[in-house]
Amino acid sequence: MPLTLPREGSRERQVLDLICTGISNKQIGHELGISPRTVEIHRKKAMRRIGATSGTHAVALIYAATIDDLNEQLDRARALQCHCELGGQE
């Protein structure tokens, strides 16, 4: 089942993105202008949404989903290229 990340620009997504950089809740709060406690709340909701059991697990899931998405895009581009090449030979 594909990973469904929180929508782009949401606080949960912003917190997840910053978790991936390895900074602390306090630093995330400073970066976003919110309290560390609010970061903890968004972090908990986001991790529950993606099924992560820890910050490290969340990062692994996000990176795996990103790689899967990039591979799908590459496969579509290759299929389109093959289609175009075949169309030119007909």
C-alpha cells in the first residue's frame, strides 16, 4: 500500500520534512515559530498517519516512498520514450 503523506504545506508535513533533516523538536519549533509541545503533537499525528513507530522509522518510510515515486516516474518516462520511438518507426 502506498504511503500517504500529509498534504503539502500542512504543519504535519512541515514537521515531517524537518524530522528528516535530523533536527530536534525544539529546533523544529523555532524554525516554524511554534512551541516544542505543538511540534510533538504534529509529529505524533503525522507519524500515526504514516504508520511510523519512531522518528527513524518515519524517515525510512518517507525516503522509501520518495524512491518508489521517483522509480514510477522514471518507468513512465521510459515507457513514453519507447512509445515515441516505436511511433517514429511505423
